Amino acid sequence: MFRSQLIGFLEEIYPILYIDPDYNNNYDKLLIKLRESSSTEWIELAKKKSDYAFQYDDNGMWSCLRVNGSRIKIHFQSILLSMEGKIRMEAYGRQFSFFKYTIMKTYQKYSLAGAIRVYITG
């Protein structure tokens, strides 16, 4: 799924995320890099953190699910597709869940969109 859907998904969301023409050039270069490399190299490319719109996130490596009264901890690797400046929020869960499900619904043709997480890291 990662290999077959990532580039198409990014081609659709980046023009919406990065409206400023200065950022357009950045993500265009990134998409070229991704197309010219194999999907097995994408995580390593993200770990270099050389692209604003495609960075490995050391903080987003696990999540807990509750299933039938049990907690299940899932470990994974995360790539930030968008990163903004500092913010202060006392409560954010409901809004971020809304953003996540809006993205999933809007881009439902990409099952990869189901892996989207919206969160604050720091």
C-alpha cells in the first residue's frame, strides 16, 4: 500500500497543504526524489529530514488501541507530511480526530489515508 499509493496521495494533498508558491517548489522536488528512488529508500530519505514536507518522526512510533476491554500497543514508523510552528492548546483531541476522519473520507480512494494521524509532537 505504501509503495503503490504514497506518491499519488502526496500529489493530491500537497497542493492543498502548501498553497504558498515557495512551498510548491519544495514538494515538487520531493516528489521527483520519491519517483526516482525505490520505496525501500523512502524511510531513509525521510530520516535525513532534508525536506520540509517529508520527515521521519521519532516521536510518532506507537499507539494504543482498546479492543474488548484490552489495550493493544502497536509500534510503527511515522513520516510527517506537514509540519507547522509551535502552538499552545489545552484540549485538542476532538478537533484532531475530526481532521483525521475528514482526511480519510476525502481521500478514501487511497487506503493509505486510513493511516493518517493528526497530533502534536515536541
